[in-house]
Amino acid sequence: MLFIKVQGTILPLLTVVKGKIMAIQWYPGHMHKARKEIEEVMPQVDLVIEVLDARIPYSSENPMVAQLRGDKPCIKLLNKSDLADPKVTEQWIEYLEREQGVKASAITTLQPAMVRMIPDLCRKLVPHRDVIEKDIRTMIMGIPNVGKSTIINTLAGRVIDTTGNEPAVTKTQQRINLRNGIVLSDTPGILWPKVDNEASSYRLAVTGAIKDTAMEYEDVAMFAAEYFLKAYPEMICERYKIDNLPHSDFELLEEIGRKRGALRPGGRIDLHKASELLLHEFRSGKIGQLSLETPAMAEIEKIEVERIMAEKEQARLKKLELSKLKQSGKRHQG
């Protein structure tokens, strides 16, 4: 089990079983409070804006958002699209827009003009508010470190939020009048209580959605290396000047260590340094535009998650039934 310290409280973050991340467990007090506040405000909201990481739209999509917004229209912003595979991003936009009332758009905060088009998207999805000359009340949501604060600052034309690469910077909900017919309610970056998809847990770690201090670099880097070897072998070989494609994630990290001089005394490869190199260069886009998941992968994983959830529910009901039988037996004995 790995832990994170939040406001002086030690909380479980990643469950590691036999060297593998099994689930993210991160639900500090301010996130629980944020959910309650969102539930209270949601009836007054016309439109929800959810910011996703374009490299992992499925893994960065918080199922809590769908539960909270109900049938309200939603704009899904695939941020950091400059770091993602453009062809895969196109697939994601088409896939996400199959849902009724959803409009998806790929953006990057490096191009403010793209961000400033968001109010126009809001007006198209909620045209009736313009007719009655009332502000469109929007709520912007997203997991930590997805770029939500930078988007808000760009829309407002001034610094509203503290921004940075550390997740969970925003702690409180706030209301911002953009003075263009749009009123924006900001929310803290919320990770859901539990991620039951092991692959999503890894992808969130690879992209930096959780703090680096709360993860095993080698473990996460090996997950990334295995995927890159399958999905983007040419880009990996070109970046690290590798002539013959390694056969495994371990071999790739060793090769990166050799090429970049990540060595320990005696010429042994420093896997930690090699892992840092791979993850940091992926996050900065130095390897190239890479996506970590596709809609086809997401469909398969959703079925698996449903199976896991069904098994857990069956186990819970069985445990409850056994508890009832034990209580009944005690009453008879009494």
C-alpha cells in the first residue's frame, strides 16, 4: 500500500499487490465535501464542462460527473491534445459524441484561441438561455492536473486559480462571472473514491494525475514501456536511438539507461533513473504525440470493470446474508 499526506492526514493512495497497482484509493476530506457541494449546486447549472486528458479520455473521465450531471448537456474538453496522438483523438471525439447531449472538442492551453471558443460551444448547447437573455450557468469539472485551472484563467482573462503541475491545487468551489453571458462555477479536481480498472490506475500514474512521490517509478514506467513497444515502436526507437526493438518492458528500460548514461557503480543500469527519463519525456511530449488508450480498448475494459463490480456486489450480498444468518442463530440460542 502506498500513501499520500493531505492536510496532515495520511491517506491510502495506491494499492499494490505483488508489485502491481490494483486500485487508486484517494478520497481526502476536501473531495468528499466538494461532491456534496456539487450535488447542492447542480440543480441551478445549465451545462457541465468536463476537462479530460486527451491522452487518456476514458481513464481521466470521472464517472461521478455523469452521475451528478444527469441529463444536462455536457462539453468534454480533451485538453493536452498537443501531446496526444491526433488520429486517436479524432476517434475519441467521435466516440464521446455518440452520447446524447455531449459535444467533444480537442484543445491545448498552449493555444489560448482554442480555449476562448468554449463560450460559443456553451451557447450552441444551451440556446434557450440567450433567448431569455440570462447568463448560461456552467460548472467546470475534472480530475487533478488536467489543466482545468489554466482554462479558467484563459477564459476569465486574469488569474483566478493557482496553477501548477501538482494535482489537487484547487481546494474550494468558486463562482466566476466571465462577463460574456457565461457564469462559471469552478470545482476542486476530484479523483473518484476508487478506480476498479487496473489499467486506468496505471495510466493516471503515467500521465502525472497523481503525485510522483506516491508511486513506484519502475512499476509505472514498465507499464508505459510495455504499451509503447506495442503501440509506438518506431517513435520509441527514434527517440532513444535504438537499433533493435527490445522484446520486453524491462529490456527497453535497460536500453534507455544505457543510452542515457543512467548507470550505477560497476556499470549496472539505474532502473529508477531510466524510469524517470521515460515518464518525464512522455509527459513533456519529447517522445512524440502518444495516446495511452483508444475507444476500442475502453469498450473492452468497461465490460471487465462491470464484471468486477458485479462480482464484488455478489460477494457483498453473500457476506450480508451470512451476517444475517449468524445474527439469527444467536437469537435462537438466546
